[in-house]
Amino acid sequence: MSARRTLFHLVGKAVMVFGAIFVVTVLLVAMPGHHAPATQDQAPQATPALQQKPMAGMDMSEEKTSEKAAVEDMTHGGRGSHNLHMFMTSMRPERAGDVERANELVTELRAGIEKYRDYRVALDDGFRIFMPNIPQPEYHFTNYRNGFLESFTFDPARPTSLLYKKTATGYELVGAMFTMPRSATEDELNARIPLSIAMWHLHTNLCLPRLGQLRTADWTKFGLQGSIATEDACSAAGGRFHPVVFGWMVHVYPYEQGLDKIFAMHHHMD
């Protein structure tokens, strides 16, 4: 092989390597459960009440702890509840076309996820069960590729997560979850799903204990189920404060009847 061909071969490999590193980095930043670099992390423009302090990095055990708490937070409580650790968009007045847009989304979502009534098909298509060993009223099967795509484009037939209820023989499909980056404005959320119909939510005000104290921490105070919800209280308790965790989320239950139940915060239990 000539020196020139060898040089082109090496340059080509280098380009491929750097390109792969770039793509992986973008994917990680866009994933709903992955923290963004501190220079980019801030609360959305539409939520001025949230603190704007950059988020410190978490280690893997902290991420698992916050993810577990978020799952518990997502599967308890009622629609419209502004608790200590959740920020929800305000309901806007209904505008012409909102109901039609919402119904069209539901129709497209039903068609797009019909094949996933068999949860094994979802697993084959890249959806992964989020915290499968933690008992939950509702299990999130998340596709991180879809979550990445949701950062840039919106396809009602391509949700970030599928929502299942556990049964004696497996899982029953009950709904789906769409996501957007935490930097999205409420106008951008409204462009996807009318805010007169649905309420998006953020998980906020997370206080974690210091490193090395996760096992012995008082979880009635720490975490997304804890009583600490301000930076001052978190500092006083020796913890580390994160104003926003993950990105925007909204649940949709397309097999329910009526838009109030279809776009409820949690699945309607008879």
C-alpha cells in the first residue's frame, strides 16, 4: 500500500472515531435520564420560579436513587397536583383546533403502538423496562433512541416510553409517554400537545445526601419523596441540591374514553 493510500486510510479511521464520539455525546445529552453538562443546565424559560443554578454531576448510585424516586413520584398522586418536587404547566384557555389536534394525536398514537400490546415486541424493538424490580402501578418501557429523536422532531406514533400495567402473565399496554428537553419552553410544549388539554411536568428540587451516605440517609428528608425542597434546607442538611431532574414529560392513555382521562397525569383506575 502506498504512503498516500495509507495516509487516507488513517485519516478516514480518525474521522469515523471522532464522528462516533460526537454522536454518543449528543445522545447522552439528549436522553431524558441523563444530566446535561453544567454549562447548559438551567431551568426552562417558562418556569422562572425554578432556580437557575447549574446542576452538579451525579455518580451512578445517585442517578439510580433519583431515578427510583422519580418513578415513585410519577406513579403516585393526582393530576394537577403541584407538590414539593413537581412542576406542572398551567392549563391554557382552549383555542380553536386544540381538541382536533389532540384527537388526531391520539389516533396516530394508537396506530403506532398497537403492535406493542405484546410487550415482547416492544422489548425486541429496543424498549427497556425502567426499574423492573421495583413494584409499580405502571411500568415505563423506554426507548432512548426515541427520546433522542423527540429532542428534535415530534411523531405521535413514536413515544419515548410505553406504559404498562403488570399482569399475571406479563404486561398490559395502557399508555405512552412523550418527552422534551428541560430547556423547552411552554410554547414549544404547546406546539406538540395543546396545554389546554394536557399538562406536562418536570421533576424538581432534588436534595441528595453527600457521597458515601446514601445507604444511611434519612429518605424522609432526601430524594423526590423527601421533605427537603429548597437549596437552603438542603445545604443545612449537608446535601447537594439539583433544581431540575430529567426533562419534560407527559403521559397519554389512548385507550381511555374522554380527553380528560386520555391526558390524565396517571392512569385512571376503575
